[in-house]
Amino acid sequence: LPKEGEKNILITSALPYVNNVPHLGNIIGCVLSGDVFARYCRIRGFNTLYISGTDEYGTATETKALEEGLTPQQVCDKYHKLHCSVYDWFNIQFDFFGRTTTENQTKIAQDIFWKLHQQNHLVEDTVEQLQCTGCQRFLADRFVEGICPFCNYEDARGDQCDACGKLINATELKSPKCKVCGGTPEKKTSRHLFLNLTESSQDISCTSPGNWSPNARQITRSWIQEGLKPRCITRDLKWGTPVPLEGYTDKVFYVWFDAPIGYLSITANYTDQWEKWWKNPKQVTLYQFMAKDNVPFHTVVFPSTLIGANDNYTLLNNISATEYLNYEDDKFSKSRGVGVFGDNAADSGIPADIWRFYLLYMRPEGQDSAFSWSDFAIKNNSELLNNLGNFINRALMFLQNNFAGKIPDLELMDEDTNFIALVNRELKVYYENMDKLRLREGLKVVLNISKYGNQYVQANKPWVLVKGSDAERCRAGTVIGLACNLSFMLSLLIHPYMPTVSKEIQTQLKVRAQEDCGILTEHFVPFLKPGHVIGTPKPLFQKIDPAVCEKLKAKYAGKKAPSKAKPSATPSSTPAPGAASPATIEALQAEVTQQGEKVRSLKTNKAEKAVIDAEVTRLLELKKKLSLAEGKDPNQPSTGGKSKKK
């Protein structure tokens, strides 16, 4: 529970739909990101609560039940268990992972509804809906697909277009089709209740002085600038939280009114004193993690709901919304077998911490990114095996072999204090990134510190000093003692990202650090005192053979989606045949430039041939993607650059 005078951090990750197996993009977009930040807060000593759960009501569940010949409740039970299994394997450490099909959900959602009704924040109106004569039912938004009225994307859903991101009404779709039977629905009318957002813009714009990812600010600002309108909060469905108002008892709450209230009800299932978290804005700071398509519901609709209920609710302070993680040069698709899903990762033979590392290294913080098997192997072999693992193992092995595993006295010289200052500078950047929810950048700082550690050891050559005079042996002891202490600090810094690896480092150091005692200090201070004896060193990481990744890549390649033309409102904006959008081309050009610089740097610094070859392969792959994006033949030799002399 929140504590007086302490930092009380409440963390939520977007509730995953219960109707599917989460893929890698789902995992990094919400639950894994939330877990990393929660672990970081705990090792800083903050009083932290991290909750999430499965979103179980609504059209998505009804659709899945029809597909599988199950009842909605059976679908929820089946997939809730599956989600729990996947997150357990990925070592996601929730304080509580619940679900929305509970008595507390009904009680709290209906209580908020009545408060909104009493405060006159609800309006009634007649809605034109699509009705399928074949299925003999009104079609909820997700039961309808068609062409987006804004960007002409062919596979827009009845509630939102994934291409342009705009929210739409199902009746606005061009050429709508019923997802169940494929028939063409007809327009009919039905009375519904709306949350009146018209007067909420001023309240919403003042709700959060905290850290918002740029895309969250942009999306929210766009909504407010376009003018907020009443938003329908009821649906003609059976599976959902029932509307308690007379005349509407045959309807349920719309999932995006109901689902965010799940944060409250799930907390209520964790503790009967849930209001100390959710009705305590002066003592509690709220952080929310999600993918960008969930942003407006968390920054506009949900805050408007809580503000309108006028019951001292804890409101959003900080939000981290990722862009999308794609898979190789495609999108994740369970139906086509494309991409790695949560249960596949567990079957790969690759430890969960390695998956966590790569997903966080590629976390799409500023733009879309893509999971790549070849890059997966490269990052493991270069950043983990050759950098972090190499530094810690060589430090501990040297101590074991030359000082009987006992930390020597540290007699610091200017070179050592300069090195400590360098580490402290990086540590400050680590804190800044983590506090501002730039988790990917925080991870890269950890790897930088490890790299500096390798350089420090290499420059001082303790393996030479230890064979010299007593003074030189003493100097070797200081260098390696400092390196072992840095290894301990790295075990703390890496803990949010790779908790199992963190524990293994501490086991080898014979140190047991408690996660929740604020052990991560502002500055690098040697923790292992002279005389402390470490355990048995052993390698932290194993090399991943690129050939193994090629096999896994082939296994999860699936079937390519048939190409679909996207009609455009203006012929002038249509890309050349086979070409991607200008934004995509520009992003790829930037990647090619960055990768080219990386290859040149490796060659200049005379890196190992295997490392250079791997990065060159990556560069060629990017150039091929760029050629395809520009509508060119990737096998056609470039006409640019220098001509070869004969």
C-alpha cells in the first residue's frame, strides 16, 4: 500500500486481449516494458505496485468463441491461463495479474457509470449501426471490416484504421463486410449512451505534468485540436459488463469504456484497500505502458471518465507508448504462421533473458523497428558474449586464478578515479533515461559501461602487472578489484532487463542483493570490501550459431500475405509500383547510413573479421530492403558511387 513520505509508484501495462496468443510485439509493447520499469523502481527503493491482467469482455472474445465453438467464458479461461504461462516464462514479475470478468469489475464500472450519470456527463442518442441479416444481429465494430474512409486502407476495422490510426465508426467504412459470414450488412438504428467529451479538453490537457512519450503527446494533442465529441460507451452485445440504467439493460459497456476500469478492479482483487492507490492522487504517481494504438483511450477517454466521476481518482502522470515491432520484413500473423509468439519463444531453446534483452534492445521507442533473426544472433554474440559477458568473466576468472578469489585492497590512482568519474557520468545518463522511460537507451548505457570496463582492464594489463614487483602486483589487484566491483554494479543495472543473468552474476560474486531495498546508489561506490571471497566464475552467455537462427527464421516465416493495393484519394500521392511510402524510404535510408558508418568504424578499428562480416551482411540486407522500398530491382548493380578502374 502507499506509504506516507515515500515515492509510491503505480504501474500498469495495457490489458492484453484474452482472445489470442501474445506475439513478441505485444510483449514488448506493454507487459515487458512495464516489468522493466517496475524492477528499476524496486531496486531504487521506491514503493511500487505493478498490475495488469487480461481484457476479457467485448467483441473480440465473442468472435473467438464463434471461431472455436466455445462459450465466451471458456475462451477467457483458456487464454487467460495461456497468457499467464507466457508471461511467467518471460519472467514478467507482476504484483498481481488479474482479469476483467469479475464481480469487482461490474461493481466499480457501474459505480463510475452512476457517478457520470449523476453529474450529467452522459447523453443519449440514436446510432446508425450495421446489422447483418445473415447472422440476425447488430454487428459490433470488430465484427466489421472494410475500406478506411480517410486513407483507403483495405483492411480497416470498424473502430479504428491500423494504417492511418484514425478512429472511425463502422458505418463510415466503404464496402463493409461481416467478419462472421462475409455478408454485406445493412444500416439500422439503435439508441445508445455517450460520454460527453465536449467539455473535457481543458481538464485533460492539465492532467499530467510528467513524462509522456512524444507519440502519446502528439496523438493526444491531435485529438484535442480536432475537437472532442461525445463517445458511445454502450454496445448491443451480450458478453460484457451490463448497463444498469433502465431502458439499456439489454446492452453492455463498450470495451474501451470498460477495459481501463479493469486497472481499478484488478487492484481491488489484489487488495480490498485498492482506493489507497486509485483515489490518492497526492501520494501516488501513475505510470502506464502500452502500444501507440491504445493511447487515446488512456489519455482522453479514461481520464475524462475519472474526472467526470469526480471522486478524487488517481490520474495519469506518465505514459510510455511504443511504436510497432514488425517481424523481419513482414507483420506478425498467427493465421499465416508469421513471426514468433510467446509459446514459440519458450520452445526455441534460447533462454528467456536473451529474448528479453533483444526485445528491449530493439524496443520501438521513436519509430517502428523489426525483429531480425540474423541481428538477434549478432547482438547476443557481440553485446552479451563479447562485451558484457567477457568483461565480467575475465574479471572474476583473473581474481580467482591470481588472488584466490579474494578482493584485494584498493589503492586508487588518478587513472582509477578518472575511470570511476566516467562510470558515474554514464550512471547519471542511465538514471535520466530510466526516469524518462527511455528503456532502450538505458540498456545501451549498461552496455557502454561494460565496454568502458573492458577498455580499462585492457589498458592496465593486470595479467602483465601480476607477474612483476610487489607494487605492480598490488596495482593489478586494484585494477581487478575495481573491475569486480563494477561487475556487481552491472548486475544491478542489468537486473530490470535480465533478472536471471543479474542473479547469476551475484551468485558468482557471492553477493545476495535484495531487489526492494534501494541498493542502486546514485554513484559508483565499491560494494565488495577487501577480503570478500567470490564464488566460482563461469561464462554467462553462450554463442548463438547464425545457422541455428536461419533454421528458426525458416520455421516461423509462414506464408506471405497477398499484396493488396491501397487506393489513394489523390493520384499524385501514389508511390511507384512496388515502392513504399516516402516516410518508410526515408527511415530505411537513415538505417543504411547508420549501418554503413558502423561497418566503416569496425574496419577502421580492425575488429574481428566475423564481427565485420556480420555487420556487412546486415548492411546488405538493409540496402536490399531500401531497393525494394524504392521500387527497384535489388539485384541490379547500383549506378552510383565510384567506377572501378581497369
